[in-house]
Amino acid sequence: MDLRVLHFDWNWQLASSAESLWPLISDTNRLNKNLNLPPIQTADLSYALKEGHNQLAYNSLQNSDAWEEEPYQWERPYRFGVKRNYKNGSYETLKIQVDLQPNAHGTRVQYQIWATTRNLFAYYVTPGKFSFLLRRKLKKTFRTYDQLIQKNKLSYEVEKKQKLVRGAHQRILTYQKTLNETTGRTDIVARLIKYLRHAHDIDVARISPFKLADHWNFSRQDVLAVFLHATKEGILNFNWDLYCPHCRSLEQCSKTLNEIHEPVFCEECQDEFYVNFNQNIQLSFSPNPLIRKIPEAVYCLTGPQTKSHIAVKQYIKAGEKRYLKIHLEKGIYKLRIAGQPGIADVTVDEAGKDNISVVVNRFGLDGEEVIITPDSNLVFHNSSSEPQIFILEKKDWDKHALTAAEVTSLQLFRDLFDKEVLRKGEKIAADSLTFMFTDLLDSASMYNKEGDETAVVRVIEHFEILQKVIAAQNGAIVKTIGDSVMAVFSSPANAFRAFLKAYELITNDERFSQRLKLKAGIHHGNCVAVNLHNNIDYFGSTVNMAARLVDFADKNEIVLSESANEILNQVEGSDIQYRSQEIQVTLRGFEDEQFTIKRIGLEKSNLRLVV
């Protein structure tokens, strides 16, 4: 037995479930700050660095310890841990492991430390230091987390006010009054102001409006609207965050879209990547420095919550076999080996297998597909001659992410930030967007019979209606082309609702004669975002097809492509009167291919828009 090795084993019974405790306890950046540990920074200790390891040091004048940190390991939501190999200081190694063990009373949290001391002085001092200081802080912190969960509160709701910059109080009062008048949402504005006053630095450094909206039980779009107005007024700033699509590390923060330039280099993957409007370009918010300054302090770089999409991460030595305890959400995952080619597709479903063994050699994975249950017995076996990092991660991105595709398809964003465009010549991929092209049937006849002056007025009034209904359905007008409108939405259903509402308003508006008949085409798919005439515009086959579809519509009809057909499920069985016809067509510019489209004709009735 090595007399220099000390083992500490502390346990606390908490009332909350392991699943609810995990996001807080596994957030090691927050946990280390709550324990009053000093911030850390990267350090250049040697040129030889193993896969997944980090060279770190305390960013503190009182503590100059430096270490090489092995990859964090975790099995969500039951266990995580890490080992540090120190280059100097009181310890040679520190190993920490945290276990969340569900029981009839909630969760038993076990916190263990193995410390290899460098000398006898450290050996005798460490027990008192850890047991009387660290243990007390851990107990208080875990109890606080438990109470927050039990009360369904975020930490800022029970914390004291944070320090603001001089003069911020008066600025906030002025901005708050303007925001209340502009948005009409005094309830959301009040919560935002409280959040900025009370939340920890870690929380406000990168704010997700959708996460707060879900917690506050407000519409995501209503909260986002307040955030956008708050940014315009000067309470908040926003950043475009660029994430690597492979490892999902945050690699670049841009103040404007104009700063984004492809390709982007990922430090973790040591490779270049391209960004996507609907995936790895995300918008986050932070306080304006005139309200509150956020120090750039980091307390942990690679803990579980920095990669919350990863369910299992294991650092396994050559020849070692690891038996894991897991509880996975249903969905689609991928299994990969860090630095190795290939992946395995994993589906989590009740109908899957209960026991899975994954054996990896030096050639990595070969694309195998497997279905497992949420609580499978998982075994990882490293049969190669080198240590390997096994990673099981969800394919879906964070459900609270606000993507560039979503926010730039909002009319409010385009109106408030009309200078937010891509740099000229830049082409950014944009997946899963919906485009609607509208047109007026036989508008030439209207001009001839009513005269140019009257017809122009009617066309402009119909544009105003379209802009109103499109904005109400979280879409935006990209441009007008003669009597036509090109609009972008995040989903086909929103586009269809906008057309229904426009049809209702125009049909029941006495200003419009029977000659003004609206028609539209909707298509959903991938495209490319560009800067055209200092505006965010879109090009590609999806856009071209949407523009062609409107040609097949008659008066008060909307034509749907196959990719937009699912929206019919939302109107079937409702009070909306419509007729449907499925036909095969050839689109101009796509003569070598037949397309199945649906023509939806609306009947004049007392519409009830319940879709």
C-alpha cells in the first residue's frame, strides 16, 4: 500500500432524481466556481500531448499548479470523473469520481477523491484541508442544487443581486420603460431584467432565450422578440456562435454575420469545417458591457456539460474492457472513437437489445447499425494497442439552440437588424427551410379594368397583409417580384397558416374586388444563403422549385410539394373547407424529372384557423 495515497469518500442523500441533478452536478465549470476554486487556463507544458488530454494551470497568483488532465469520463446520468497528473505542487495525481445512485428517497450522491501526495507535509495537511473545507462546500452546493430542483427554480431566482457597472441602474430603468412600450410584454421584460441583475457570470455569458422561455412558461417567439428589442435598445448584445459539426466545440464567436468566413478551423479536431445556417451557427445573448461586464473566467474546460449531447464518454486503455451503467433518452445516436475513422449508428428504443458489446481495434468503426434499449448493458472493449476514447452522442443538436436559419427567417429580426447580412461573396449552406412564393392571378386584368392607380394601391395593400400574416407566423419576406412575394419560414406549417390567414383577410376585406385572387406554392428543403443587394437571400433547387410551383395554382389555391405535404394532416378534420388534387407535373428547369404535387383549393366560408 502506498502511504502517499489518500482516499476520501463522502455521501449525501438528496431528494431529487439523478436525471434532474445531472445537469447541475455534472456542470463542472459551475461546480468548481461554486466551490470557490480559482479559474484555469491552458498551459504549454510539453509538445507531446495525447488524444483528448489537456495541459492546464490555475489562473491565479496564489496558486501556480500545472497539470495534464486526462479526458473526462461519464455515463449520463449516473457517473463522471477525471484524473489530473500534476507537474508541480503538493500532488502527483488527483482522481475525482462522482456517482449519482437512485434510490427510494431520491438520489445518493457519492463524491470520491484519490490523492497521491508529493511529500509527507502534503500527506498530513490534505485530510484537514479536504474534509473541513472542500467537503463542507460540496455539501452546501449539492443541497442548494437539490432545493432549486425541488422548487423548480433557476439559481438566479434565489441569489442576491450581482454587481453592475456604474450608472447601469438608471440605464436599466430607462431601457425597461422603452421595452415595455415597444413590446407590450411587461411580464417578460421584468423577468429579463431580474435575470440580468441576479444571474451568475456563467449564466449570462451566453444566454439562451429559448431555455428561459421554457422555464418561464412563455412562448419562445415572444421571449425572443423581447430579446431582439432589448438588443436593439442596448440592454443586450448578441453573438453568432460557430460550432464544429463533428465535435461540437465552440470555435468562433462573431459579432456580426459579416465576420463569418469559411472554412473555420477546429482546434479539437485539428481540421477545417464548413458552417450551416440551420445547425452550427447559433445566436446567443449577453449583457451589454454598459449594463454588466462579464469576466472571461473558466473553471473547467471539458466537463460533461460542455458537451451535453454526449451521453457516454470513456477513456479506455489498451486491452481494457469497461462495463457501463446508462440510461438513454430514446432517439438516434452515433458511436465514434476520437481520432479514428468511421462511426456506428445507434438507435435507442424499447424494442432494442439489452446487451451490447463494442470491440474496437486500430481500424476504428465500420458503420454498423444497432438498436438498443434505454437501459442496455453496454460493454466497451479496446482491443487495440493504444488508449482509445469511446464517445456515444446524440445526433440531434440542442433543443434550445437558436439557429441562424430560424432567427434570420423572422421579419422582426430583418426589420430591427437590416445590416446583419453575410459578407459579399460568402455562400452558407442552409438546411430545412420552407419557401413560399405568392402571386396574384390575372393581375393584368385588374390593372386594365380598375386603372393603374387603383390597382397599384390594391397590390400594395395586399403586400401589407402578406407582410403582417407572414411575420405573425414567424416568417419573413425575402423580396417582392412584381406582384409576387418570396417568403421564408422555418416550417411548411407556418407558411400554410400564413397563406390561410391572408386568404381570410383578403376575402373578407371590402377594399378588394373579386378580381384580386391570391395563389401560392410551398416547398421545403436545403438551399444556400447569400448576400444579395445587402439582404439575406437564398438560392438553389429548393428555391427554384418553390418559385415554379405557384404557376400550377389557380385562384385561391396553394400548391404543395411532396416535402411540404405533411401540413395537410393539420387541416384534415378541421373547419377549413378545401379541395385537394394530386397531380404529376414537370417543372420548368427540371424537365428530366416528374414531381408529385398537391393543389389545395380553399372554399369561401367562415374560416376558423385552428391549424
